Amino acid sequence: MSDLRNAWSNCSYAPEKMLWSAVLETALNDALTHRDPVERERAIRWFRDGGQHFKMVCDMANYDPNFVQTRVLLMVEANNSDDLVH
């Protein structure tokens, strides 16, 4: 999780790209830590489905949607398996 967050926080992009990166980071936080399981699943589904809005946000943030989707879903899977262990 920190790899993706570090990449987002280290960007030296225009303010618009930083804004869209923040949108991705918020969705990531929701997918991993939202207290409401319905909202958490909604965020996970947004990444999993990889729809038009997801792709637009990735494009606006200058990230490859396939890369983001793959990394986030791996992080969600790891997070879910950590929850099972604890």
C-alpha cells in the first residue's frame, strides 16, 4: 500500500493531476479502511470494474488504469487476508 501512496505523494504534477491523484487515494483509503462495509465494497467494486469514470480519473492523474487496478486489487486482497488472520 505504501508504494502506491508514495508514488502519489511524490508526484510533481500540475495541481489538477494532484487533485485527481487525491481522488484515487481517497478511493484507495475507502477500499481498505472505510468503517462502513457497504462503502468499502463500493470502493473496491469501483477499482475492480475499472469503468469509464475510473479510467478517466487515472488518465487525469496520469496513471495507467491497468497498473492502478492491478496494484489496488492486490492490496485489497492482502488487506482482506490480514483481516482474516487477526
